[in-house]
Amino acid sequence: MDDIYIKKYEDSDFRDVIALLVQSFKSKFCQHQKLNDIDIENILYSFWNMKADDPEYIHFVAKENKKIVGVILIRCREINNKNAEIPIISLCRQYGFYNILMMCIKMILLEDHKLKEGECYIEHIAVHSKCRGKGVGMLLLQQGEKALIDRGYTSYTLAVAGENPAKHLYDRFGFQDITKGESRLKGYFIGESRWTIMQKVYNN
């Protein structure tokens, strides 16, 4: 752990963050699709427009020997037209209409949580497979928590799928189950139908 540290996301981290997300969530991205890692990375690179100075997000990365091994992205408010310049036509020509349509649906389903007053939502938290079990996820959660408390937010929310073992980490960190549900749409498009919404509330 001595070589692992947390820092604010920088625009130069974008490609490495995308690669980590593909490595961590490949089964969801590839559900009903046959795309290789590079294809998925390029599509996500076109879909997302993450900027380090974006006030709507709290964004940190974990690094080991200057290489990104973890990431947390926290949404602080509702976002409309997050990236209005997605080159849909060129993407369809390159990867096929079906693949792009499927990816669009998956992105919508994975980001469908509506924020309440004072709430922040973890859009994703991921740790490289070689660093799991080393406390990286806890460090990311702690850094995110400190940042959202400093900004005056009162709750920290996330969605965890099925039997994801990361739920034990969230339990230890103080998150509590608030709703459990089943979505046939998510089951078909993402491969996970059962989801639990967890939340940690703060008294300011």
C-alpha cells in the first residue's frame, strides 16, 4: 500500500481510466455483443466527455508507480447532454448500428439514478484486478467521502449488482441497503437483473 496513492483525476488520465473500466466491467459491456477491448475503449472514449474541472463530478484515481490502478467517479447533480457531440454516424459506420445502439442503451441503464437534494451518486468505482484486496477501494471511498462532505453534501449513494463481492466493502464503510429490486431490462442488456441501492447519510 505504500506505493499506492490517491489523487484528483486529470484530463491526461482519461485513456487509462477508460481502459481500467473496460477491464473491470467487460462482462457488462460485452453482454449480447462481440467487441474486443480496444473497440469498447474507443466507443466509450467517444461517448464520455470527462473533464477534470467539471463541477458536476467528484473524480479521483488511485495510482501505483504512476500507473492508474483504481478510479471513483461521483455525480453531484443531474446532467443533461453530458456529451452532445457524440459522433453517432461515424461510430455506426465503424462498429455497426447494432453495437452502438446496444452501448447507448447500456450507458442509459447504468446511469439511471435520479439524485435527491444533497445526494451524491457513485457512477463507478473500479480497482485493477492485480490490486484488489489491498484496500484501494476503501481509500477511494474515503477520499470521495471527504470531498463530498467538504462540499456540503449529506448522502453518498451507489448501486451494487447481484452478488458482487464488493458489497462487503460498502457494508464495512457504513453504507446501508435502502432498496432492492429486479430489472429485466438490466438483466437482458447488462447481464445483472438484481440490484441493491445502498446509501450512507451524514448529519451536517
